[in-house]
Amino acid sequence: DAGITQSPRYKITETGRQVTLMCHQTWSHSYMFWYRQDLGHGLRLIYYSAAADITDKGEVPDGYVVSRSKTENFPLTLESATRSQTSVYFCASKNRGRGEQYFGPGTRLTVT
Amino acid sequence: AQRVTQPEKLLSVFKGAPVELKCNYSYSGSPELFWYVQYSRQRLQLLLRHISRESIKGFTADLNKGETSFHLKKPFAQEEDSAMYYCALSAYGFGNEKLTFGTGTRLTIIP
């Protein structure tokens, strides 16, 4: 039972590079989410998706792009990484209706 | 728009002492409230939902709509309770399945 996984777990990249963080879930959950976790800010929603091919912006979407061609995958792309995007990124998924979100293990991204 | 406030960034409590982590929210509708916990370098996991009214690992939380609060309590702290705790709100009911998180409280249990 893999659940929800993220890759890579750690990534160091340079300013200006494109980076893609992967998220995969095996539950066929309808909803998927991307958060960033920063000291003093808690978790902030970047983008979310209600189903394949349906995505919407969260609180801090600038500089990020998402796609969802398959229900189980929800990649997050930083088109041109900046130092301010150094963070821990968490992916989450949930079913429709009331209930909890299930979180992946996180990706620690450092932009130098 | 909804908002979640956790006024304490850091909280230190002696082992065996009572613990209370504060959470206040603002939302005009009927929210669903959660407490998530993150142990050192691990993923977030659900601790409590106000709807289930369960007690998990000795923790309880009661939704007080009059005070718009959802404080997390435990009568006797244990060392394994040291973690980051996040209060979160869902405005479910309007087709909105997003969570709004507070900034978190880092709880340290002193042996």
C-alpha cells in the first residue's frame, strides 16, 4: 500500500533552473493539493486539483505551474526557480466530501 | 475568507503537566476543524477532527462556536508528544475542499 509518494525527497538547484516535483497517489482520490511549508507561515496552498484536467490556484501560486493529466499524478513545476522558493513542499490528496487530507512525505527544495 | 490563528509559535511543557494548544478561527459559515501533527522530519498526519469527537493519543479538542476556538488539550504530557501541531479549517459545504492552516505551534515536552 504505497499511499501517496513524492519525488525527489531532496533537491538542490540553481536560480533560474526549471524544477519539477512529482506526486503520486494510489487511492484514486479526486482532490490533490500542493503546499509549501515555511517557518512562520505554516502551510500555504499553492495549487489544487478537483479531478484530472481541473486545477485551480491557491494562496501562493506565482512562479509555479501544475498539470493533472491522470488522476493519480499531480506534478508541480517551478518554471524559473528563485531563492524565495526554497522550502519544503508537501503534496496531499483526499476524496470528495468531508474527510481528512492525506499528506506525502515532502520534498525539501533548496535554490542556490 | 477563512483564517486560522495559532498564537503560540513555541510551547514548552514539563512531562506530566497539562497541555493546551490554542487555535482560533474566523469563518462566517459552518467550518470543519482539524488538528494535524508533524513529528520530526515526518509527514503531516491527522490527529483529530471535530466531527469525530474522538480522543487520540490522549488529546481532545472541542469546537466552541461562540468563542470560535478549537483548542487542543491533553491532561498529562508525554515526551513523545513533542512535535509541530497545526490547526486547520475546511469551509466544506460550499464545494470548497481546501484546508486553511494556522502557522503552527512547536510543542516541546521537557523530561
